[in-house]
Amino acid sequence: MMPPSARAISVAKVFVFAFALIPFALLVRMVLTDQLGPNPIETLNRFTGDWTLRFLLITLAVTPLRQITGWQYLIRIRRMLGLFAFFYVCLHFLSWLWIDKLFDVDEIVKDVIKRPFITVGFTCFVLLIPLAVTSTQGMVRRLGGGRWRALHRLVYAIGIGGVVHFWWLVKSDIREPLIYATILAILLGYRLWAYRRRLPARAVSPA
């Protein structure tokens, strides 16, 4: 099978970009047509949070899919997917700061300190910032491949934190966060399995 041309990859990027904007377009329509329901703040927070977690998982799925299928060109769209995860987490964070807390610094600090699910969510947001900032090829060259990869392994902790944040938020009805947790466990489990396969065989020393 011939690898796709640069033009085909560019077209694929356009389609992925358009697909990734669909949730944002739906959100704008919901706001403009007053379809946020009886609790618009909760709707905004849940919608943007859900899509943040979904794009994180889609981003984490790129490497296993590439390794299983051999479609190496998938790596070319991973950065875009990761940046869309950051875009939606910024909307999620902004809806909490602005719509929910009205930029009340005292209330924001109290929430971060006293409510564990917000503490975890805030930490994940902060950890995502350096990943977004260093997503360009220029930053890869500046940091060096090894240090860049080490930094971007934070996405595993962020994924776990995102699931925990959602799990602690819903409290009783854990069906949806359980689905996300299962998908994340499969994606991280595959990485662990692949890593162990790459380890060089070690001779067993005699007792």
C-alpha cells in the first residue's frame, strides 16, 4: 500500500479540523437559540468538559492505531487533535471562571482548595498548558526529542486526572466516566504492553 501524498494528508487535515469544530458549532447554536436547558451553567461545563476528555482520548488513540495499522501518516494529525483538546479545556475553564464564578478570585481559590474534583481538574488544565505551548516543530528542536517526549508523557497523567475529575464530579451515576476510564485503561495498557515488548531481553543471572 502506497503512503498517502502530501496533498492527501493536507485534505485529511482539513476534514479533521472541520470535524473537530463541530462540537464548538453545536455549542454556539445552543447558546444562540437558548437551548442550554434549565441549568445553563452545568450544561456549558459538562459539554466543554466532555469534549475535552473525548479529544484527549482520541489523541491518545493515535499512537496505538498507527502501530497496529501501520498508517504512519496518522502522526501528522495527532498534534491538531491535542490542540483541540486544549481548545475545549480552555472553554471549559473559561465557563467555570466566567459564567460560574464571575471571576471572583476568592471563590475560585476556595473551590480549588476545598473541592477535590476541581483541584484535580485545575491541575490537569495547568499541566496541559506546557504541552500546548511546546507542540510546534520549533519547540521540538529547541527542547530536543528526548526532553520533548518526556514532557509530553504528562498527557498520561492528564488523561487519568481528567477521568478522576469527571468521576468525582458525577459522584453517584458513574456510568459515563466508567466508559472513559475503560477506554483510557485500554489505551494506557496497550502502551505498557508495547513498551515491555521493546525491552531488550535480559539474561537471568545464576543464583
